[in-house]
Amino acid sequence: MMPFGLKIAIINRAFRKRLDEKAAAMGLTSGQLRVLGSISRLEAAGVDEIHQNDLEQLEHVTHPAMTKMLQRLESKGFVRCEPSAQDRRYKKISCTESSAGIYRLILEQDEEVLSELCCNFTEEQKAEFSRMADMILKNIDSESSADV
Amino acid sequence: MMPFGLKIAIINRAFRKRLDEKAAAMGLTSGQLRVLGSISRLEAAGVDEIHQNDLEQLEHVTHPAMTKMLQRLESKGFVRCEPSAQDRRYKKISCTESSAGIYRLILEQDEEVLSELCCNFTEEQKAEFSRMADMILKNIDSESSADV
DNA sequence: CCTAATTATGTAACTAGTTACTTATTAAGG
DNA sequence: CCTTAATAAGTAACTAGTTACATAATTAGG
């Protein structure tokens, strides 16, 4: 039997690959699209100032990973980074005009790829699968916030 | 709602992180452990000569990724690579004594991590989740083998 | 107040993945 | 046979992640 670690790695790679193909049309990678989506989501939620830290916690990535990701996105002109006025340690992050309406597109393409991978699922199975993924995420979140 | 691409990326990172902690005790990373497991699995299945190509197809990774992975594993002394006698293009790969009994350990630790992540699942839910992952893998496999 | 701890971010060096290109060996056709 | 195709593996340059360490700004204690 194939270990679960290998299964999830393969599924993750397959998802990324399919999304990369769609993202390339916008001059982006799947990872950049994902981060851009997270920024848009926080903006839509009404967060006044988005900081690098917020994105790291949301995506469960380390500081250096997000530092470099934002540097790439900034150099491509998709996000803007400016020092926060209140606390100069913080970096205030925002989407530029280039990435303004991109969020809906991201969600659409994400849903398309999921449907491709789950093409032999019933609607009920797809919903159940999504619920189970959320249960795992809840465990991961509670554990990482518990290590105070 | 969080896009599925982000969900699976987070779950994959969480799985890798937990497995990395266990693998570190053996001087390995989770990725190296995973590949070592795949080699052991092919050996146990009675494949006479394991080639780099076989591992790439099994793990759905590109040639250069596996080339470097095997170079790292070889330099650490966990695998042996020798040119095949039949066809000198092929590289014959085998586990060394250092990694002989490691397969059972890999499966145990994989199961442990899965149980941690699915701690709020019933046994039935865990089995159902595994079945669904297999269904997705089947789609991925059939698609990649169809592009002849 | 001023030092010390905390916190946000940055940098270096590494593992792990990608695409694109090169090399070497075998297989196939004229 | 001998050239050409196909195939296995390697290399270069990049994205994306990790740990460990450095830097700068704010917060807290004495």
C-alpha cells in the first residue's frame, strides 16, 4: 500500500501543475496566484492593514518563504509593499491595479482544477471530501496556535 | 471560502513537517524517506532492476528532481547506483544495508502522522478519506499514462 | 529613562520541485 | 551497415519551501 505522505504529495503536485498551466496565461505561477488570492481575500474581509505576518499565518509558511514570494510579486508589479505608519516594523501589503479583479478568476480556476481531479466523484462525495479537508485544517490550526 | 489549492498545500506542508521531525532522527528528510520507501516497495514487489525512471513515474516527479534526490541519498550512503548490465543507459538502484529494514519504520511513522492529522475522524471517515484520495490518484495516473 | 526582551522582517545556505537543454546509448529504417 | 529516432540520465537556472542567524523597531521592567 502506498504511504499517505506520498499520496498527498502526488495530489498536491498534480493540482499545482494544472493550476500552473492556467496561471501562466497571466504571467504567474500557481504559488503566486495562491498568495495573491490570500491578499485579495483579506482585503475583501475588510482588514485595514495587511502585513506579511498575516499571510504567513494564513498559508502556514515560514517568514523567508513569504519574504521572497512578496519580492517576486512586487517586482512583477502585482502587489505593493510600503512601511506601516503606526509601527515601522510592519510592512503594509496591497494589491495593485494589475491584480485588482483577479480574485474571482482564481476561485474559478481553482474550482475547475478540483473538478478535473475529482471527475469521478458524486457531488455529495466532493462535499464530503471538502468537509474532511476542513477537519484536518482545523487540527493543524489549533495545534499551531496552541504552541504559545 | 479558502480555495482548495491552498487547503491541499497547507495539509501537505503540515504532513511533511511532522514527518521531517521523525525522519531527522535517522539523518533524513521526509522527502528522502519517501523515496527510500518507494525503492523498498519496488524491491519487495520483486522488481529485478529498479531504474530512476520507475521512481519518477511512481512519484510523479520530473527527471531532474529524482536525479538530485538520488545523488543526495547516494552521498549519504542510503542507496547504491550502478550502471545496468543489459542497457547502459539505465541506472540500477538498490538500498544499502543502512536502509535495509527501514520500510516498516516508514509505514509506521506515516500512519502515526496521518492519525495525528485525522485525530477527530472516526475509523470509517478515515477509510473513506483514503478511498477518495485513491480515486483522485487513479484520475491522475490514467491521465498521465494517456498522453502517449 | 535605559536596558532587555519581544516582534517583524531580511539574508544565507540548504532541500525539493519545475522547464529547457545536453549527452550518451540503444533501436529502427533505408 | 549507417544515419536517424527514441530514450535514460545529467546540467543550468529558476520558483518555493525549510532552518538558523542578523537587524531594526517597539514594549516592558527596574
